[in-house]
Amino acid sequence: MKSAFYWVSDSPPTGDSTENIAFPPALIRKVSSDHLLRFVGEVFLHAEAEDTCTCKMKLTKTFAEFQLGWPHMHYVFVVLCLFAVVYKLTILFAKRREALRNFQAFWGPPPHWLFGHVLEFKQDGTDMDKVVKWGQEYSYVFPMWFGPFLSIINIQHPDYAKTILTSSGVRNVLQPKDDFVYRFIEGWIGNGLLVSEGQKWFRHRRLLTPGFHYDVLKPYVKLMSESAETMLDKWESYASTNEPFELFKHMSLMTLDSIMKCAFSCYSNCQTEGGTNAYIKAVYDLSFLIDLRLRMFPYHSDLIFHLSPHGFRYRKARQVTLSHTEEVIRKRQEALKEEKELGQIQAKRYLDFLDILLFARDENQQGLSDEDMRAEVDTFMFEGHDTTASGLSFILYCLACNPEHQKICRKEIMEALHDKETMEWEDLSKIPYTTMCIKEALRLYPPVPGISRKTTKTVTFCDGRTVPVFDPLRFLPENIAMRSPHAFVPFSAGPRNCIGQNFAMNEMKVVTALTLKRYQLIAEPTMKPKIIPRLVLRSLNGIHIKIKPLDAES
């Protein structure tokens, strides 16, 4: 029988030796080494007081009791898991009943009982048109379901937007940002201005506002012009072939180059380097994956998404953007080790966003933490390049599709710049018609196709109609005065509006003006964009136009 036992000893058993303690192998396999050592130790500590046989009996008994009790732990674990699932489902169904009760006054397209309206979105370029059509059919306010438990009210009228964006509470805080959709974004860009709430948002907004003062923005125009000229030089090969080319990838590199120069004084040469830019690819992947999480309700669970292949891809892309941000901050901190005041920096060069971020102090002389700084840099890096790239791509596309407006803009730009090859700060105010065309393109193709809020009190909506036609004259001052200011909100509205909207508008003016000064834009009717609303408005098949050198224009 001893052959069926394991011995705790440095030497093999001999006869009836009491120097070895034996117990069945099955018992050993069912316990950890820590438990084994503890049990054996307890026996040998009492070896002098009790004989070995007694010790052996106690040890075997202890292991047997442990073995008998262990299977029951599995049952307890299963019961706890079932209880957690039932508890979670109870909460979700309670939220569903509440949503159905709250939304019963709003008619909308009938949802699938499990998938909601997710299956209606084919990701084929028709999704935006479908949502707009639903708005017209259901009086510009209707519920949309993403799975069985998540529902939102979609609004498409300025009066509805005004109700949500200007309803103030304590200290003029608007309806808080949706804590569901923005929760997915926060995992990427952190708790910066885009997603933060309450006192933290007030404090950060106050600390960062000096970074967007006109005196800070003025030197940026020259840097924007340099980045635009680099891009336009690369376009000469397309101008000679009369072949269409895709705009968005060029605009993404150009706006990344521009934001790196302007906000971080970093000359990356990303436009002239070969290959695919890793940061831009990571931003594209993150934008796609966050949109996917919203549409696939199983991915609303952090655990399921984390364990999925998409979760692995998300973490990989997020690490690329995180490394990029940390590198930008690290280099600047090293460069500013000897500088103690912004005035010392300003005496040597222009101030940028990162300078002001690093030296920002509140009334208690407290600055931003390293985590907060990374979040704000990530936020501005994403919002300052990807959204502007989308806006510029569709602006040039609209001008290519509307050559009569393109000619008016070009004439205005030529008169404003005369013989100058670049844009200056003073020139931005000399192109009002071009500015109106930019705003009209932003109205038709908003870079950020959706703004979400969580209501904290009862709201009441009304109805209205719009006409989707390219007409920049709608932005004449007299026409603007006749309509709601919430009819056009490409940068959101109210206290939570985009802090960098002047930066973005300046860049769009500079790039549009320099492009029209150099090239004629021609629409490619066989390659119309298939619009898809993600974090940033994109096109499934790209945004294609043709260009000609201006001296070749007929």
C-alpha cells in the first residue's frame, strides 16, 4: 500500500520508518503547495509533543476534510456568478422599462427586440441619409436603440439643440455629457476637456483658455501655411495626370504636421516621410473600434470587449497614441528644465499650447498632474488634426462639386493676397465669401456628426424643417440674424463648445485659400463619397477629386 502514497522526506521510505509521513497522491493534487507546507509544518512543530503516528493521522484527516470541502466551493462560485448575472439583467431590464416609459411620447422606426436599430445600419455609406430621413419622417426627434438596453433620442432641429445645449443648472453647467458613449472615448484620450465634468472641467477650461488667445494663435498662421504648401507641392504629380486622388490621407498628414508645429513646436516631417504614419493609423483604428463598441451591444461590457480580438487591436492602437503623447511631453519637459517663467520662453520664441499647459497654475498655484496633462495633449492632438482633416477634405470636395462658388472664392483670395505666396493673420478677415463656403460645407458634412448629452430634467421639444442645398449665402450676416444660433453648431455650443474652434477655422481658411490659389478643383462624379458617421465623419470609399494647375484652367 505504501507504493500508492507520496512521502515528505529527502530519503526514500524504509520499512516501517516513522521518519516519513505518507498521504494519498489524490490529496496532494487537490491542494496548493502553500497549503501543503503549512499543514506539514504544523505537524512537525508538534512532533516532539505527539508521536509520529498521531501526526500522520492528523495530517491525513486535515487533507481529507480539505478535499471533501473543495467541490462545494465550485458550487458557491457558480451560484455567485448566477446571482451576479441575474442582478445585472434585473438592472438592465429596469432601465429598459424606464426608457420605454420615458420615450413613449416619441415615435420612431420600429426596433428589433434584440438588436434594436443596429441592423438598419449597413456601413455602406447610406447610414447618415437614413438617419436624416427618419428625422424628416418622425418630426426631427425619435428614439434609436442600440441593442435591447441602450436607447437615445436623436434630434435634428436647432430648437431641440437649444433646449439641450443651453439648459443650465448649477453654475451654468449644461446637461452633462453622455456617460456611456464618452466612457468609451475616455479610455483612449483620458479625462480631458472633451469628457470631464463639474469642477474639474471648469478648472481645466480656465487653465487652458489662455492657450487659444489671439496673440497665441497669430504665429500659427505662418506654420499652417508651411504645412499646406508642403502638401500642395506633393499634389503636383496629380495635377499633371488628370486622375482622381483621395484627399483624406493627405489632409490627415498635413493637419498632423500642422498641429505638431503649432501646438507642440515639433517638426515631425510626417508629410515627407515614406510609408504609413503609425499615429494616424492608430487614430483611425481607435475611431473605428469605439464606433464598433457603440453599435455592438455585447461590446458594451468592458470584460467581453477586453477579451475579444477587437479589444486586443484597441489596446495595441491605444499604446501607439500613448507613446506618441508621452514622447511629445517628455521632449518639451527636458527642453524647459532651465525655464521658470513663460516670459523667458516668449523672449526666445512664440508660445505654444504645450508651453501654456506646462506652466498653467490655478488660484492655489497648482498645475496639472501628469495624468491630466497627457489627457489634454491626447484630446488636443486628436481633435486638432483628425476633425480638421475631415472638415478640409469635404470643403474641397464641395468646392469641386460647385465650380461657380469655387470661382468666386478664388477671385476673392487673389484680391486678398495679391502677389503673396502665403497667408498672414491679417488676410484671414479678407475672405468672407470663402469663409461662408467653409461654413456651408461644415453644415452639410459636419466633422463630428453627433453630440450627445444626458438629460437630468424634463425637456420639451418643438418642430421645424430644413433644405439640404449648398448655399453659402445663408451665412451672410443678415441671414444669420434671422435664424437660431443653434441651427449651425459644427463646434458644439454653449460653455462646452470646442475650445479650439478658432484654431480650426483659421487652419481651414489658410489651407482652402492656398489650395484655390494654386489649383482648380474638379469633381469626380463616378466616385461620390459614401458617408459614414464615426467619431469623425468619414467616407468608406475616400473623398476623391481631380485638380489642375491654375494656369491650365480654361
